[in-house]
Amino acid sequence: MQQVQAGETARLEVLFERHSIPLFRYFVHLTGNAGASEDLVQDVFFRVLKYSNSYGPDRNFAAWLYQIARNVYFDQMRKRRGEVALDGDPGDEPMQIPSREPAPEELFHRRQEMDLLRQALAGLPVEKREVLVLSRFQDLRYDEIARILHCEVGAVKVRVYRAMRELGDRYFALRGEKAS
């Protein structure tokens, strides 16, 4: 990033190669839309270049990047407020993440479970979904999430705990079971 700041904009390609897929997954988990997620990733890297002077070497790059990603996501949500998604839009289909397990029965079972989990996650309020995506899918530490969300680490822990409980409740409700 320091090389990008120094004017070597070609070095942005290295950052893109390292971080575009995790960012794409972050956005897919938040939006459920692959096409929109690709656009959001592009917007993030545009802003990385535009606001490169705001990065300091004392900051964690991933936390800084996800702060930009979060801003891009919420800016897009504000712009799209009031828009209605049309059923049957192929871009709205959830991404299928293939399993490495070879057994077809196991693949089928995992796919069903992942679909239920994806539905449960999509049903969470955006604040809870976001904290789960950052902590569980993007593997960010609580202190990094706290910086991104502008809150204390303890608040992040509470948010993750509450979001996990609600996710579990929603998941088991979709399965027709009562959460234990």
C-alpha cells in the first residue's frame, strides 16, 4: 500500500489479487447477489486508490480495507433505497460454494444445510449480518472489527454473541426445529 501511496499505482494489482476474493465473499454474504458484489469490489479498489493517502503504515491494512468496503456497501444501500428487486433476476441467485467432499449424499446434505444457513443469515438485520460476516467469514479479529465499526471490543463480542444466537434461532426455525 505504501508503494501505491508513492505513486506506483500498478502495485494496486497485487492488492487486488490478494483481497478481491475475500471482499467478494464479504459482499456476497451481505447482499446475496454476485453481480452486485463484483461491482462493490470494484468500487472498493477505486476508493483505495482515491483515498490512499488516508492509510497509515501503523494501521492494519485489512481493517482499513474493510472499513472502506463497509462504507461502499452502506453508500450503495442508501442509493438503492426504494428500489424493488424483480423475481427471477439471475444476478440475485445465491452463490453456490462447492464442497470438497466427494460423496454425492454428503454434498446434497451440505448444500441443503448451507442454503438454510444462507437463508437464516439473509434474514438477519444488516448490523448483525455484518458483524457475523466480518468475524466468521472474513476472519477478522474483534479489535479490527471494533475499529471498523467504531466501537469497543466488548461491544463487538456482545454483537457477535447476539447475532449468533439470532442466527441459530432462525436456522433451527427454518429446519422446523426448536433451538436448544
